[in-house]
Amino acid sequence: MPLFKRDPRKKLQKSYHQKLEAAMHAMRNGDIRKNAELTAEAEEIKAELNKLD
């Protein structure tokens, strides 16, 4: 096992939070469809995170 192996959960968590933030901005701008798409993508990432735990 390499000493400096990257944690895949960290990358997924960052992506998850970015998707949620983008969804929030879409909602504020009135783009409900984009909000729904981004939220669905975030939920897929969350499911992957749950598989790793």
C-alpha cells in the first residue's frame, strides 16, 4: 500500500458538495430543471460514498 495513496472518499465528498452548491444557485436563479438535475447527480455521488463506507 503506497504511503501517499489518495482517499477516494475525499474527492467524492468535494464533488458532492460542489453539486449541491450549484443546485442551490440554480434554485436561486429560478432554474428549477437545472436544480433537479444537479440534485439527482449529487444523490448518485452520495450513494457511491455510502458504498465506500
